[in-house]
Amino acid sequence: MTGDRSSALAAAFLVTIAISSARAEIRIGIAAPLTGHYAWNGDQTRVGAELAITDLTGRGGVLGETIAAVLIDDFCDPDQAVAAAQKLVAEGVPFVVGHQCSGAAIPASALYEEEGIILISPGATNPRLTERGLRYTFRTSGRDDFQGRMVADYLAEEWAGANIAIVHDGQAYGEGIAEETRRRLDELNIETTLLERVEPGQTEFSDLIAAFETNRIEVVFYGGYQSEAGLIIRQAKARMPKLNFVVPDGVTAGDFAMIAGDALEGTPMTFFMDAARQPAAAEVVAALRAAGADPIGAELYAYAAVQAWAQAVEAAGTADAGEVAATLRREQFDTVLGTIGFDTKGDVTGFDAFAWYVWTDGKYVPKDLTE
């Protein structure tokens, strides 16, 4: 009897440990396009968030609990983003880093709002993400109304009196940034000569280029992602060598340069502030580069998202979404982006979100380093 009782107690003890261990882990969702046309962009979010989670766990986790990542592919697609969000809800995550694409983040955020899950996007820039009064939605990236204003002001300064075309891909991000640019040009009393839409996945643009020729377009702003942008620039410049382009942050994937080729040289681009140059990011930048990753995109913005959430949880003393959301809006956080906060809408504060870059020798370089 004594041996049986001892065995039973030992078994019960082991079960208790197993249950305790299962409870002593917080699972964080990472949602990004991991396959398809936008996988390059999504990999930036994955790399940054995974390193942040590894570093956080190495320092003891959050509230004494270890952190584990739940990685899921949203394909930068609205429907697949909702399916991805449903899987993360089922996993019981209290926090999601992502979704990087505005077209994915906007529908997914509605589900997180219903389920009480914190979302911090490192790349979704459409203003609508944080304009719907959502309690649990935040972003470390900037907004396209600011980016569109930058583009329009640049066009007004550099191309006053020129024939301007705005082209977009009809998606939440591309159409959104194009509309913000057009709206600002209207405020400046500058007429847009041509406004055109292309289709995601389109590869042949002869009709569009013919419209450029007919309307004697001198400069084009393209709102969208790298595949279509690269093909438009390559094909257009083959027929119109003097045509100028301006592009936004959505084209920063490495295959943009491969697609556009030499036609890309000298093209100006708005993109996120160069976080790798921030003093607070030095150690993380070194770690990323040692691992073979060059943090030129969303990596540090994803890392900062994890930092902000973890510090808010520690400050609140709980991972409860309501308490964490209130803390995120109230406190300041020390991150690789510097000291940041979030306003009442959930938009990041503490730094200038966008800067100008120039495509040079197949890479985008901060404009101030090319002058």
C-alpha cells in the first residue's frame, strides 16, 4: 500500500508540474504573408518578432512566464487574414504582431476586437486601421495620410506644372495611399492629369503606358506593391525613357529591384524611418546582421511591437487585453525605435514615421546619404 501510495503521489506531482508548465507560457501570434508575392515583406515581420520573443524569453519572459511564438500565414489577403486570425483565437493568444498588409490587418483587427486580443501592426499604414475606434488595435508604423502628404508635397515642389499620373492596384494599401496623395494635391490646387487602376498580378501594361503617352505624363506616383510597380517602371521606361516615378513603402521588397532593373535607378521613395540608425537599436541590429538579416524593413518595427506589449503587460501586472490596452495608451516604452507611445487611436508617437529614400545600384538609400 505504501509503495502504491508513493507512486500515486509521485504521479500526481508530475501531473501538477505538467499543468503548471502548460500554464506558465504565453503564446504570441505572428501573422504575416509568409508565402506568395509578398513573402519577402512578411519575412521581415517574422524575423523581427521572433528575435524579440527569443530575447524576451532569455531575460525571463513576461510576469515570470516564458513566451512562445505561433507563426501563421495571412498571404496579405483579406479572407486568409480572417482565417489566420480565427486560428490565433483558437490558440488562445493574448497578443498578435501583424498583420503587415493593410488589406489583411483591417479585417483581422475586427475579429481581435471581438475576442479581446491586442494587435500591434508593424507595417499596416492605411489610416482606416486605427480610425474605427477599436480598443485593442495599435501600430508601430506610420499612417498613409502622412505619407501621402509627403508625396504630394514633393510632387508640388519638384513637378509644379507637370502632367502627373497616379496609379494604384485597387487594394486597401495601394488605393489608400493613392487617394491620400490625390487629396493633398487637391488641397494644393494641383490637378492630377491621369488616375488609373491596375489589377494585382497583372503583368502587361501597354494600355496604361499608352495612356501615359497620350496624356504626356511626366511623373507617375504608383500606390501598391513591388511586383506590379517593378513591371510598370520597366515597361514604361522602355518606351518613355524620360518618364519619372515616385513610389511608397509598399515596394521595398528585394525583388522590386530585380523586376524593375536599371529603370529603377534614381527613383525616390517614401519609407519608414531608418530604425537601424537609432542608437537604441544598435545591439539588435548587430544580432540581426550576425544572423544574416539586414534590418531594412519591418524587422525593428516588429521587434518594437513585442517590446511595447511586454512592457505594458509588466506595468499592468496582467496580460488582460483591457488593462494592457489602457497601459499602451497611457505609458511610454523604451524600444529599438527609441522611446515611443500610442495615442488614443492606437497610432505610434515619439518619432517621425517616414523619410525619403532613393533607389541607387539596386538598393534604397536614405536620401540624406545621397546628397
